[in-house]
Amino acid sequence: MENYKRILGQNLRKAREALQLSQEELAHEIDIDRTYISGIERGVRNPSLDVIAKIAQRLKTTPAALLTRPAQSRRSESA
């Protein structure tokens, strides 16, 4: 089974950094605690669908994209 918390965390961090947002800025803009963003990125938090949707909207992506394993990871595991 996929580790979706880890996949979400990696995708969140990549999308956040691409927009040059700090964890604190993102958290403030979507009205959640910065430590919660950190926990999601580390794969130790299990956010609700509502939180995932808020994050995706701010990061200009979709919840599905945040939960999809990057193509690079799929290739390396199938080799």
C-alpha cells in the first residue's frame, strides 16, 4: 500500500518551495498552525480532506496532484 502521508508531504514541500513560500507564510494564508504544515511535510500528520483542499488551492494545484506519487519515484521502483 502507498504511503500517502509521505507522498503528500513531499509534494506539498515541492509545490510550496516552487512558489517560494515558507511554511509559516503558507500556514498563515490558510489559517492553520505552522507546526501542522511541518508535520504534514514530514509525513507524521494525517490532514483532513478539507485541509488538503485548502493547501492545494493556495499552492495552485489539486488535491489529486498532492496525493500522486511523482513519476520519478514510480520509474525507480519498477526498475
